[in-house]
Amino acid sequence: MKILILGGDGYLGWPTALFFSKKKHDVIVVDNFIKKKMELEFGYKPLIPQLSLQERVKKWNLNQSNPIKVVIGDLLNHRFIRDILSEYKPDAIVHYAEQPSAPYSMSNRERAVFTQQNNVIGNLNLLFAIKKNCPSAHLIKLGTLGEYGTPNIDIEEGWIDIEHKGRKDRMLYPKKPGSFYHLSKVHDSANIEFVCRNWGLKCTDLNQGVVYGNYTEEILMDFENLSTSFHYDEVFGTIINRFLTQVITDYPLTIYGKGTQRRGFINLIDTVNCINIAANNPPKSGDFRVFNQFTDFKSVNELASMVIKASKKIGYKASSKSISNPRKEMEEHYYNPKNTSLISLGLKPINFNEEIINKNIKLIDKYKTEVNKDYFSPSIKWEK
């Protein structure tokens, strides 16, 4: 396949590019490096030092028969994405190229506006470009489980059968997102469903849980030179990645509020595996297909307990502490999302366990002197 990876410099995009290149697909990576600028706004940097995208690609391509190509550009420039699709005519388009942080979107008005503009308009430009230049391409769009919120009913995979006053219909599952970032993903999903229904495009919308981990099989081939963007700060770091980093610095694991909040989680390796499954099992034209992409769902307290127990077995003095929750969210709630589709297509989940925890810890331990403990204290509040 010829695969276009939008946002290919990012935490998820980079390992996805490596995976498909190793599988002998033709891979074109597109990025505008906006996340690098966002990191500079806060003074944050990844824990593991990274080479530039171009340097990483150069090192990777030395030993690959299908070299990765790099194109620099922005989806907000509709002519750019139109020309890219016209030139390459991809079979599949993996769309990661969006502002990925809920806290960033909640930090002030300007960043909320930027998040929605960048994500929603960029996605619309992409949809129009697909229609014009490669309408048979399969769009694989990264969404989020956070689109649904925490409803008091089971969370189905994108669609729900409704019976109301004696009539029945199949409708998009109702959404109750918890940030301007999550709202942008809801808008994307609605726009994509509309163009599938009206233009006959085909899309897989992957409502993904919180990702954790610092390696894939391809990254481990040269960990220092091929590392991905592993963050532990409040803006770009995810909760498990923060916990892992706190362990190696003997800093108590910070639990927001009661810690009874439940979420879906997925290993970085399985993120890539799910993209691969979706790419190899495309929907038919006109279909808007939604998969809930996660392998575990646990409470924050359960995660912390597992990390503490596992890390103590390899000599760390892990502990935890509760701090005031900077987010406005339900802390005690029902949560039962479904995730049968990807498993039925062959996903063999990597569950969060002691072996996985300690392998990730050991890989980042050598960078513990690089950790800035100030990053652990949240300053962005949902209610101002």
C-alpha cells in the first residue's frame, strides 16, 4: 500500500511510520512541526532526547528497502494537502495531524480557538482534498474515547440503536466531551460521517483511549536514535507516562482528586497494531466505521497501585499522593465502553501488567537526570 501519515513526527505518528515502512509499504510522512512550537510555549521537552524528523528518517532509511519520504506542510493550507494527494494518490491516509492536548485547549481563549481551528478546518481541508484527488482512499482518523464522556449507559462503538415512542433508528452515539480538544474531535467525527454519507468516502474513526509506553519493536532497533516523543508534563504527557517518570525520580505518583475516575488505556504498540488492522480491513465506500480503540479500562487508583507494586519489585521506592483535581470531571461514575470490533479483526491486546510497566521503566531510567519535577505540578485549571 501507499500510506500517507499526517502528523508523522508525533508520539503516535512516528512509530506508525516505522511500522509500515518495515512492512514494505510506501510511506509518506507529513508534518508541520506545530507541536514543537507548542512545547516551546510552555518550556516542555520530551524526556528522551530526539533527533530531528529528517535525521531519524535518514538513519532509518539506511537499512530499509522502502525509504520513508518526508513532506513538510500544514493542513490549514488547502492547496498544500490538495497537491500532496494529487501527487501521491495514497491508498490509505492515517490522520494524526491535530492538536492533541486537552489541557492545552483549556489553558486560555487563544489556545481553545487554535485547537478548534487547527483540528476542524484542517480535517475539512483534508476531506475536500480526498474527494477531489483520491476518493477511493481509506481515511483512518484518530479520534478519542473522550468524545463520549462518561455516560451512565454502556458506550457502544460509534453507533447506537434507539427506540423512542414506538419508533426505531440507528444513530450516532451521543457525545458529551470534556474539553475544547475533545469537542474538536466530535466536530471531526460529525463532518466525516456527513461526507461518507453524502460523497461516498470511506473512513475508520478510531476512538482511542489514553496511550502509554515508550517503545515499539521498530523503535527498539535503535532506541536512542529512533525514539518517539515521550512526554510526562501536564500538557502533553499521559497519566501512565507521568507515573512511570515519577517512579524513576522517587516522586510520589500524583493522583488527581479521588482517583476513582475510570478511563480506557492502550499500549503504544497496540495503537500501531490497530492502525494496521484498520488499514488491512477497509470499509466499503460510503461507510463511516467507528472502532473503540483500547485494551484496558481502569481507575486512576488502580493504575497507580499497579505501577507502585510492579516498580517496588525492581527496587524503586514508589508511593502516591492525591492532589486537587485541575479538571472538571466526574470522579465517581459508571464506565463500560465496548471494544469488540478490533479484537474480532485479529487484535491480540497487550494488557497493562507488571512486565510491561517494568520494561518501560527500565528504558527511561537512564534519563532520570533529565527529569524536571516542576512538570509534575498541574497549573491549567478547567474552571477559572
